[in-house]
Amino acid sequence: MSFAVEAGAITGLIGPNGSGKTVTFDCITGFYVPDAGRVRFRDRDITGLSPDRIAIHGIARSFQITGVFRRLSVRQNLVFAAQDKRIARSLAGIASRAAVDAGRLESALDRFGLRGVADEPVASLSHGQQKMLELAGLTIMQPRAQLFLLDEPFAGLTAAEIADSLTLLEEARGGGLTVLIVEHNMRVIMSVCDRIVVLDRGENIAEGVPAAIQTDPRVVEAYLGRGAGAGRP
């Protein structure tokens, strides 16, 4: 398997269950070390680095199960996300009692529709609000992320919440952010992605713009099985 993600674009990573999408994310972000091959980010080899080191290099990741602190408030979660993760700078900030960038934090509350629940415990939030909180936290990470890896960000969301998330993703792309997204909602993935990579049993079997991917016979076969004929996954 080999593929590249274009800077400033939204790339989809799709495939049937068990095709290797999350494992690919795990290899990119240091949760697994690949047996072979290399992972390169902005011309730097990051293969085998720990997840924290990869995050510091500028890669932010969300998970299928939201990675938020349920006992803390929304605001406290964002304060944690906004703290500089580089140990020397963190210690310097503690020594000087420096606060996180309050402006960015307050802007994130408004941008992601969390202002009204800013001081509520995360456990009381809906699933959709928790997804928004996780995404908001990624956008204010320090050092700032250059690449977002989003693992099923639309799973369990209502139609209105999906529409809001799509708007935010398109705004992020307009601001130059790069996104690699795993998602099973084909209608959504085809509407938001610039390019799509299709995995099947650990190999990428197709890559291209959404219109081409929808009618690629290898993709149809992977999703629907042999003999399915022409159609859309």
C-alpha cells in the first residue's frame, strides 16, 4: 500500500470493514510501528516515532470513540488541548503562570457551537456535541496541527450535525488545513473529499476523484462482491 495526501486538500480513506483503514491511521500516528515501509510527513521520516512526538510534528488525530475527558467541563477540555505539549515550553508557562491563548479558546467555543455548554461536564453532552468538542480541541492544539486524521467523525451524528461538520471541514480546507478522513457514509465522503483512496484487505485498489471512484469496478466489487456489475458503492 502506498499513497500520498495533498497539502490543503481533504482526502478520503475508505474501504469495507477490515480493509485496514484504522490500522493505517495507527501506523501513521505511532500507535503501531510498521513491519516495513516508511511514513513521511512534510519531507520528514516519522516512521516509528511515539504518538506524542508525531503530534508535536503537526499531526492531530480523532478516534472512533471520542477522546475527551468526560468528568471535566467543555472549557477545561479545551484548556488542556490548547496547552503547549512541548515540555520545555510547558514548564516555562507554569513558571510564569502563563495562560493558554484565551482568544483562540473562546473563538473555538463559538465556532463549534459550544458556547452554551462551555461550563457543563462533558458527560452531559450529546454524542454530536462531544464530537464537536474533540474537533475543536484539535484545532487549538499547540503546536498547531498541519494535518488532521479524522476517524469516522460523522458516525452517530444527526443530519444537521453532519451539515455543520461539513461546513467546518470546508472552512478548514479554505484556510489551508490538510485532512485525511476515514468514513463509512459514502454520500458525505463523496461530497466533501477532493480525492479518495480505497483500501481492500490491506491494499489500496483505487485512487482518484470521487466521480471516478464511484464507478470504478474494483471498488464496486470490494463493496458489493463479485458479479455485482456496474454501480455505486
